[in-house]
Amino acid sequence: MRQYEYQRLATDEALHNDNLPLNPPEYVESSNGQRYESNEYDYPHESSSTSVPIEQFEIEDAPLDEPSGLFDRAQAFSKKFANNVNTRLISPVSRMIDPIYEGYKFLHMQYERSILKVGNPLVVKRLLYVFIMMLLIFGITKYTSNTSITGANVGAFARGKFYDVDKLADSARQFIDPKSMKENLEYFSSMPHITGSKGDLAFARYIETYMKNNGLHNVYLNEFQSFTNYPNVDGTFLKLADGSFEAKLNEKHSKEMQFLAYNPNALNTIDVVEGEYVYVNYGRSEDLKQLEEKGIDTKGKILLMKYGGNVPEGNKVHFAEKHGAKAVVFITSKFKLADDTEVDDVIQRENVGLTRMSSGDILTPGWSSEGGFVTRLSWDKSETTPRVPTIPISWRDGETLMKKLQNGYTFDDFISGDGSSPVLQLKISNTNRPVHPFWNVVGSIEGREQAEKGIIVGSVRDSACYGTMGSNTGTVGFLELVKILTSLQRKYQWVPSRSIYFVSFDATEYNLAGATEWIENRKEALRKEGYLYIDMSDLVSGDELQIKAHPFLQESLKRALDKVKVDEGGETLLKLYSKRKRSIGNDFLEEKNYVPFINLVNIPSMEVKFKGKVYPKGSCYDTFENFENWDIDKSMSKHVQLVELLSRVIIDFSESPFIPYNFLDLSKSLQESMHYLKRFASSVFKDMNVKPVLHYKNLEQAVDSLKRVSLKYTGWHNDWKSVITASGGAEPPILAMERWAWNDNMVKFNEEFIGRDPQPKRSGYVNALFGVPFSAPEESGDDGFEWNTFPNIRSEIIDHNFSGAQDQIDRLAQMIAQAAEDFLTLG
């Protein structure tokens, strides 16, 4: 280590010496490594030769290169940019933040001092944290939801919230797109979609994709197997034995399958059926009775009859079988095109399965055909299969045959013939498939409160050909509803209180197989969970508004009708309907998908549509071109009105805290139905020498009990509203549980009327309160009777089994009284 020598500093006297050096002393390093002070003043005796010379260091500067390329210019620019950012942004911001940071440190120090004064800092901080989180949660739940649709809030710590049903429904119209609906209608009408065909499957896949793209949950194809039959070009004919006439069993001169003549579920022939023929008008029981009275025997004859007449075709075939007919030939009416040209080669294809005994697969009446291993009956064992062969023909061919008839009974258009006509030959060689797949498409919006409860929106998808008005108008509206409700979900974060199910039904043309098999496979669940079915079949086919609804539903439906504007003048659908002096009916008599919902599981149903145009349903003339030319709904305004109306009904029934049933309306409706029942019974008794007496007292008392039920329920409902209003929208948990119990009891009330007979007379009709007797017309006419109530009682009266009718009256009275008592029992 180097040694250093230091000289003692001068004393105070020396400091004041004027001879002090101006510069500090210099140090030199000796050869032996020791450092000495060099001072020419203090050491004059030392030789200068002993001082060590100072070595001069040189610093070599790097050569200054001029920017020689793009990289160098970019580097220079980036340095300049970084310097500008630092100067103009970072430094000013830093100067602004520094005082804030100093203030934060000061406040933090004060906060810590305050905590120390209160108590243990760890405990106090945790309590403050909990309090802040509570405020945060409260703020989120109260202010983050869209206030345009939020109604009374049940609080941050309750089950959920109530939405303003009216505001939510009012906002639905903005999502309705008539242009999109028209494009869909044209597209759907561009291809035939017969049940179980490639077109049907492609259509099902399209709807499945549409549902998924719009955000429905649990979307899937629900495959079933059912009996189906398809027409063949070869082997089927209808002709006169003398060769003078042969019917053209196809439309529009085409031999493609969709243009061929056949009846779904028709019986094939093994050999040629041969016999004389008789014209029987519409083939109703009264038509056949008129021929009997005229002495015209229909046994062993081929019967020619027109479609229509307010009687299902399956019933007509059944009547023909009872009268010993060999076969049935259906004659399609002629239609006028938009230019008044008459078309007489139209052939309609109507189901001939006996729907009034049981809807669904004709080989599995009363049980589901889902799954591979299912008991299937033989043709002759099933109660729903036709026993005589059938074939439809055009008006042109039918008129040719009827003009050859002579004598007999004269109907409005043609004479019946006396049974001595030329011999007619018939052979039917359809392709029968006892087990053939078809596909329902199912999707849902799950509820937030009582998700197990749900409403079902159903639409017909299949058709006999193109099906523009028969099925596609309903499918278009159905898909628009899917879009509207899922759009409301996305925009407002809305989840309905109870679930909504959307089902596109297949095989409707085959005895309502799609809807019936879907119900039969989940019958018990639907009885306990379903509380509304909305049917969307031929949604728009004219200008006349027609409404059918269960009495429970009519109050809600009227409110919705009163909010849908028909025109800019402010007229509503309710005013339009009232002008025609029509009331909302309960006559669900046609062969539509609501039949199994009402008669198998007693789910209150509704159907709203525009009708009026007599169009060739089930034929290849039901096209988009004719829809446009007939000016059915070019602007799609009727579609828009019905879609808005149904969206309001769906929102009301899925979102209202209470299922909006009206028990008082039900009581009033049943009282009117009893009046019609008595009139009907009297009409049956009038021609009898000994008139039976039916006692209705028990039934009247039971119906009156529903009024008391309505009053008690309404009182509790009003009390609930008062509590919610007084509490600022908060619903106590115990009150919420009672509300859910009331909703449960409403659904159970419907289930009370399902018969539990293991072998009912008609396997598809087990509802004792609402339903269709076997021989009821398809539409309520001018006979003054109501047909869709008390079906078991009416059936016994029709069969002249009056003791059985009295038994059914007493049983129904007991059912109603028990249902009323159970409804008021919560728990």
C-alpha cells in the first residue's frame, strides 16, 4: 500500500501571512512509491531534479460520422421524439402528480392516525372494507340495470327483480322487421317440405341454426319415428271400367312427388277396388242419412264426396266405413286466381287418420313413438287408422264423374245417383313406411325465478307442398318472435321470470304427429309445468281477425289487443275486433296442434290469426306468388301486428310476478257453457217420447265456488301489491315463497281435470273440462251450441246414454269443487 506524508497546516499566525501561496501544494510520488509534497517555498534546499514529471494523457475522440442511411435518420428521429415526449408530456405530468402524491401521503398519514384513535387498526380496516363493498354492491344492483324496463326492484339481497312488463313489451316493436319476414316467407315457399323428406330436414336445420344464432338455449332436433306414406307415380289410378275416363292424379302436369295425389295416412289397396259410385255431398252423417231416407244404399259403393262441410276428413271416412262403403274419393273445390281465372286441377291432400279418436302416430295411439323399441299396433288393431282406401282428385275429374250420375237425391250442386252408375275402378299403391323419422326443432329461454314453469310457442313447419299460407306464414312469425325476445335479452339483460319454449312441429299433416308425440313423451312434466300454449299455424290468410283463447287468458289478451295499433290513426286491434261484434271464443275444434295440448294435458291455449281467404290449403297452389297476387299481406303489416301482439302476451305471461290467469272470467265462462249444455241436451230430447231429466245442481254449485276462489285470490294479490309498494319494491322472502306457491297451484288447477282412467274411450281425449266430442263440427256455426266444453257429458248425451251423462255431470262437479279447494291450499 502506498505511503502518504502530510505536512502540518500552518497556525493562525501563518494564516494571516501575506506570503501564503495562491495555489494548493502539489504532491509528487517518489521512486519508492512514497508521496511527497512539492513546495518551492518550504524546501528550497531540494534539487529540482528529483521531481517526477507529469505524464500527459491524450483522449481520442470518436470520429463524427455523418448520417448515412434510413436507419440512422430513424434513430435520430426517435431520439428527438423521445426527447419531445419527455419534455412536453412526462415532465409536466410529473410536476402535476407530485403535489397530488404529497397530498395523498398527507391524507394517508391522517387516515392512519384516525384509525389508531378508533381501535385496533386491523379490525377497523376490515369493517371499513365490508361497508364499502356493501355500498358498491347496492350501487351496482340499483343503478346498472336499464331503468327503461326495470320496475320495482326487490333489492340486492333478494332473488331477483321485477321488470316493467309494459315498457318491456313497448320496446319489442322496434325489433320487428317486415322486410326480413317477407324475405323469409319467399325463401321458405321456394321448396316443398313434406314430412320426413329432404326438404323437411333442410328446413329443420335452417330453423335450428336460426335459433342458435339468436341465442336460444338448449336448441336441438328432437327426432321421432312415425308411420308415413308417400305417393307413387306407378300403380295408382282411378278410372271407369269401360275405359272412357281416367283421372289425372297430379297437379300442374308434373310427376314430381309433391304434385301427386294422395291422402296422408291413407289405406293402400292390394287388388283393384271395383264398384258403382254415389255422390254424397260432404260425406257428413246428415248427408248419408238423407240418402238412406231416399232409399239409396251406400253399402258396397265407392263414395264421392267434397272436402269441407265443417267435418274432419277422418270422421267422413269413419262414417263411410260404418255405412259399408268400399272406398272414398275426395273432390277438391276449384279456386279463382287473382285475375278471376278459375283453376280446376287443384288437388288437396288432407289427413284421413281418425284424429277425433287420438292424434299422433296412427300405429301408437295414446303413447309416444320416440325411441327405437316401441310397441306398434297392426293396421287393423289401431283405433285411428282408416279402414277404407281414399284418394283425392281435382274438381275437373270429379265433375266429369258426377255428370254421369242420374236419379237419386239432389244436393245443392249435383245429384247423388241411385247406385246404378258406371263401374269405377280404384287402386292405391302408396309407399308406406311404418317407422320413418321426422324432426321437431326445440329451443328455450330459461327463466330466472321459476324456471321449471314455462309457456310453449308452437308453429307448423311441414306442408303437403310449398305451404305459403298453410304453414310458412306461421313459421315466419314464429322466427320473428325468437329474434325479438332474444334481442330484448341482449339489449336489457332481461331474463324472464319463467321459461319460454319454442317448438317447430313436424308431421302436422300426419294426424298432428309432431306435437302429439312430443307431448306424449313428456306428458307428466307438461301437466305440472306448462301453463300456456300459443299456436301459430296459418297465421295470415285474409283480412278477418280471428281470436280463440281459454277463459283464463282473455283478460291479458284484451290488454295486449288494446295496445297494438292497426294504423296511424290510433285504432287498435281490440277496436277492430269489437267493430265486428265478435267475442273471444273458446272453440278449439279444428285439427291443429292445440288439440293434444288441450285434450291430453289441459294447457290453456290461444290462437290469433287473420283469415278470410279460401285458399287451396294442402295443394301446390298455396304459393308465394298467389299470396302476393291475392294481396293477402304484401306489406306484411298483418304479420307485424300479430307478432307484436303475441310478443306482448308472451312477455306478460313469462314476466308478471303472478301467472295472469283470471278465475272470475273462468267462472263466468263456465256458467255460459252450462247454459249451452242445457240447450244442447234439450235439442237431443225434443224428438223423444220419454224425455230424460238431467240434474245440474251440483255442477252449478261447483262453478259458483270458483267465484269465491277468485275473490280470495284477488284479495291476497292486492295485499301483496300493498306490501311491495310500501316497502319501496322489496319483497320479503316469505312473501316471495307464497307467491311462487300461488303460481304452482294455478298449474295444478289445470291438472285436476285430467282423467286417470287406464282405458279411456278415446285415448287422445282425457280432459273432462275442455275438449272436443267425437262428432263436433270443426267450427262453431249457427246452431247456437258451444262444443269445446264438457266433452264427456256431451258425448254421453249424443250416444243417448243419459245415465252416463248424469254420472259425468256429478264427476265433473266433484272435480271442480276439489280443484277450487286445492287451489286455496298453499304449501
